[in-house]
Amino acid sequence: MNPLLGKLQPYPFEKLRALIAGNTPPAHLRAINLQIGEPKHPTPALVKQALAAGLDGLASYPLTAGTPELRQAIAGWLERRYGIPRPDPEKQVLPVNGTREALFAFAQTVLDPTRDARVVCPNPFYQIYEGAALLAGATPVYGAPQSWAGVQLVYACSPANPSGRVMRLDEWRELFSLADRHGFAIASDECYSEIYFEQAPLGALEAAHRLGRGYDRLVVFSSLSKRSNAPGMRSGFVAGDAALIKQFLLYRTYHGSAMSLAVQAASVAAWNDEAHVRENRRLYAEKFRTVLPMVRAPLRTEMPEGGFYLWVRTPIDDAEFARRLHAQYNVLVLPGSFLARSVRGVNPGANHVRLALVAPLDECVEATRRIMEFAASL
Ligand SMILES: Cc1ncc(COP(=O)(O)O)c(C=O)c1O
């Protein structure tokens, strides 16, 4: 057995299941789940129709590189969305089966474990970054490292899960200059880029373009899961450094991660349409506008810049908060400490819970009402 498997941490949702295992929540309150970031708005009809119309594609093996139509649709979307020159669809763009598998596989492609590789992740973070590093034989580093020696890959997440924070141009400038100095690759996870409330979040390719830098050592990861409410379609892309993407394509050919032609056809329709994405944003904005003013002391939160999470400060230990909230009010939220690792004795997710505002508006409102009643009783 691969001994590295033993290094993997339990997933946050497994920890949550164990935390609430002894609870018997009141039966008269219907269960409301805000713990998982699974989009729940309907998948747009145009995407479903394109999928159905593409079903003949099931009769063929797809190429790992994807169809020219899909790569062109993605390149065109990147150009329109970020105001960058259209990336070369042949060399700078590659479809992937959702960002999760791609974020994982990218580490297996770029890391050289014979040289004591280190991988920098944000903290709190999406746990796939850590697992990808560990299974590639590397050591994860949580948050900004004290030394960049041995760092081969940096994961960035903007808008961030869970805080919704968007990286600024200055932060990109600094990260690019570190990458150029120390030779590491940057994997920019932008799967929440299309859920925002005021300003469209800055993307890493856009930042590189604005800084006149080019895409050396930079690859961005984007997805239809959140943008187009199609998490079950498993469709996304990577774009950026042509040399990295060439090696990634080679890895993926062996890994066997080509996208079904039917899903590729549906993805073309999704990337070419923005009306459904605007409507999706409107639905999230309505929820945030309604729920945010309900959150008061002793809890504390603010409007995220992007994404669909509320990152809420709790007056007591976050795991205890989540456990008792579930036991007394039948509402599930994710303890922030499950999304982070302690560094020098401090867990930056502690005393926070993450609320995914994915349920319909009335459920989000009802959950927030119960959460405030519980918080007032503390
Ligand atoms: C930060 C982050 N990255 C990536 C993903 C994976 O999304 P997908 O594989 O559906 O594109 C998620 C899913 O929740 C996420 O929260």
C-alpha cells in the first residue's frame, strides 16, 4: 500500500460527522444544512439542452486535450472576462473535469519529490491542496513560509474559501516576483470568481497581464460548478503557462482524465453565455442582502468580496458552537478550525464557522434566525 495515504487528514465533513454523532436534534425543527458548498440553484436549461444534444458523443473516446470548440470557447471567455489578449487555445488552455481533480493532478505533475519539495497552501484552505502535496511526496506549508527554500508550488485561492477575500494586484506582484526568484509554480484556484457582489474579482492571468509579466510558472483553475450551477457535470479548465500545460497534458493522458464529449458540448454552451451567470449572482446577492443584517453581536461577520460563504466569528469554541447549534436547533455549519491547521500553536480558523448560503432564501433566513437565537443564549 502507498504509505503516503496514511498521511492524509480526515476530510472536514468527516470530522463534522464525528462531532455531531451523539446529537439528537429536535424533530420539530426541519434540518437545515449550511455546511457544504454545493450549489443548489438550478442548472440552466441551455446547459442541459446542450448536454442532451451532445449524447451521441458517448459513442466516442474523447481526447484529453478537448475539442477545438471547447478550447476556443474557454479562450474567448477568458479574453472577455479579464480583458486579456485571447490565450492560445492550442497551447495555453486545457479542459479538466472540475477544478478538484485538476488541483490534485497538477501537484503530481509539477512536484519533484526527490528534492525535498514543499507546497505552500493558504490557511484556512481547501483540503485538496494538502492531500495533493502529501500524495506527491511533498510537505505542505500552511500560510506564508518563513523561508522559500524548497518551495516548488504555491496554491492561491481568490476569491478565497472560506473568507471570500480577493487578492490585490500588489499581492500578485509580490507572489510573481517570489515565483521568479525561487522558481516555484503558482496554482491559482479561481472557482468562485463569478460569484461576487460589486466588483468582478481580479484574476491571476489578468494581474499578470496588467503587470506586463506573461504567464511563466502560472496556471489558473476555473470551473462551471459554481458559475453555472453544474457541480455534477465536472467541468472546468486550466489556463496559463504553455510549458506547464504541455506537461500537464502529458500527465493527464496517462491518468485518463479526458472529458466526455457530451459534457464538452454542454460546457461550450455554458462558457458562451453570461445571462445565466448574472441571474445566479442576483440570487446570491439577494440572500446576502437579507441574511447579513440579521447577523449581530455576539456573532460578527462581513460581506465577502466573492464566493457564497459567510465566515462568522463565534464567541465560543467553533466546534462546540457547531455541535450545540446542531443539537439544539438542527442547523449544520462547518467549524472553521476544521478548515485550517495550527501553526505555532494558532489555528487561524478557530472561533469561526462557515455558512454556505446555497439553500433557498427562506431556508437561509430560517437558519440565520435559529443561529441568532442560539447565539443569544450563549
Ligand atoms: C476552493 C475550492 N476549490 C475547488 C473546488 C472544487 O470545485 P469543482 O471541482 O467542482 O470545480 C471547491 C469546491 O467546493 C472549492 O471550494
